[in-house]
Amino acid sequence: MSTMTRQILDRALNGEEISWQDALHLCETSGADFQAMVAAADELRSRQAGDVVTYVINRNVNFTNVCVKHCGFCAFSRNYRSEQGYFLPFDEIVRRVREALDMGATEVCMQAGLPPDMPGDFYIQLTRAVKAAVPDMHIHAFSPEEVLYGATRSGVSIADYLSALKEAGLDTLPGTSAEILDQSVRDVISPGRITVRQWTEVITTAHHLGIPTTSTIMYGHMETPLHWVKHMNLLRDIQHDTHGFTEFVPLSMIHQEAPMYSHGLVSDLRLGPSGVEVVKMHAIARIMLGASIRNIQASWVKEGPKLAQYLLTAGANDLGGTLMNESISTSAGSQYGQLVPPRELRRLIRDAGRIPAQRKTNYDLLKVYDAGDDSATPLDLIDDAASRFGSYQKLSASGEFRFTRNR
């Protein structure tokens, strides 16, 4: 192991905060240095999060795929003229949330496209309708892009819009639409999308209003490790100020159906991260962020259950949610389905030598499972998630909820 790598890892293991320059050096490791970095990340995970690995029983509701933006990485969105454009009415969204509650879910995650002519208070009214109908469900909804869109269409400030969402029943906000928090990269892969400054404003305003958020990164396209570590450094600075992030979720780009790949819109585009890059991202996230953002999630949707399981040895301490529905990654070409039942998540965790636990959205533990507890939930009895809960392919091909400008 090189002297510099040893010094950086020693500082991290002694509880010191490493700089983004130190993290950049770790990004470039290989061989014994790489293995030492992963071992250090696993040791820090043990100290910071223990041996319990968590998951949440949740359901995604992507209520429309119609969007005014045309991001290069998004294969989910459709133009309002598209025959595949859909928009779920409130009663259908509520039905799906009630169904999720019957399946044992504690969280609904609602995110979608940005439809034209949307009333500014749409997200507020949707939140109010869901909370009134299913008051026991935690509402984790609306990306910073959606919050900005709703506030802009309403003609109010970000703070006022978030306050109205909170009053209507919003519990937490996804820290998505972050991609890479570098404006020069964003201007290439998603021109016209929410800016770094605007994303930061939405997130920090939510935190100051008492609305916790997650944090994310999307990597494996045209960014470099320098962008990784500066992105994480910004998240760490925000966390030092607000303490509002509940988790950090690295998200590999799924390239197969992404327009910037399929239409050749971006030169020098990588086809998602390599396996080594995925391990490095999670390990460096633990080393750089773990002291301030305790929970590092491995996404089975992006990486597949097997690699997500391995990431539990490289700094991660959470496997995300059951999802039930998954549209965004699936439409981009992900092959891992839209549901991993709780019993299977627990098996993956136990096989990694860890202790499984069901959590709430805010990481409060609902149940820690001992070695002999393999009790089934309603989700464990579902043979075909697409048949039971529907799928993006069926929804976008069906005319039942076809988008129209006057809906």
C-alpha cells in the first residue's frame, strides 16, 4: 500500500474528515490500495452504523410520464403529444397507496414528469388527498425539480411552496434530480434542468423548514472522479449546516435506452460505471460522508441484488426499498424488476453476515429480525409484481389513463 493511501485511511479511521483532494486520490487506487480502501470503508461502516442492515417496505407511484423537459439520461418521459403519455387521476393514486398499505408498506414515494399546464398547487392538492385518504402512510415525494416547477407555476417562493406541502402532509423529500452537482456537466446531459444553485436552495430550504431529505448522485456517464468528490463535498457542507440528509444513495446510470446514448447526443459517453467504479463510489462515500451522513444505500434496482449485497462489505448499510412499482430505471433498460420481497432482502442481508431490520423512512427501526425469524409478509406471497401491481410498459401502452391537455 502506498504511503499516501495509508496516511489518508489512517486519518479517516482516526475520526478525521478527509478532504475532497484526499478522496480524489482514493478514487484512483488499484490493487492493494483499492483493497485497503474497501476494508477501511467496511470498518467505518461497522463503527458508524453497526451490523444492522436496513430496508423499507415502500411503493413507488410515478403518476405521469409526461414532461416538458428532455433530459439526455431519461427514457421515462414522454412529450404531451405522445400516445404513450399517461396521467394517473387522484383516485387511482390513492388506490395504489391504499393497496401498498395493505401490503405492509410504511412509505409511498411519488415522483413523476413535469406536465404542461399543470396547476401550480397540483402537488399540494395531491399530498392533501393522499394524506386524508391514507393518514398512516409516510409521504416521501417530489424531487427538487418538481418543487421548483410547482413554486414557479404558483408564483410563490420555494420556502412558501415547501411550507404549503408540509402543511398538506408531506413528510420527507427525495434528494433526486441531483445527477452531478456540477453545472458544466448538467448543461450537457440535461440542459434546462434545475441548476446546482436551485437544487441547493430547495434542499437547504426544506431542511430549515424541518423537512428531511435524501441525497443522491448519478454517475457513469461523462463525469469524472473529480466531479464525484466535489459533489460529495457539497453534500457534506450542506449536512454540516442543516443536518437534514437521512441517507446518501449512489445511482448508476442505466444507458441502454437513455436518449443521449441511443441517439448519440453526448460524445465520450460512458455506458454506466464499471463494477470497480461502483465499489469505489460506495466505499469513498462511506469514508468521506459516513461521519455526517450515516446511512449509505446500495440500490438493487441499479446494481442488481447480487452486487448490492456485495456493497454491504464496501461501506453500505441499507438496501433501499421493496418498491412494488419501478418505472424510471426499468424504462431506461434496467433488468432487475420492480420488486424484491422483504424475505429476499433479509436473505441477502443474512448471507452477507449482517442483521436484517425493517426501518421507517427516517431510519427509525420497526423490527430487527433474529436468525430464526423468517415470517412472511403479504409481499412475500406475490409471484408476479407486474401482474399484481402493474408495470410501466402496460401503463404507457394502455389508453386507460391517457394524458390529455385538459386533464
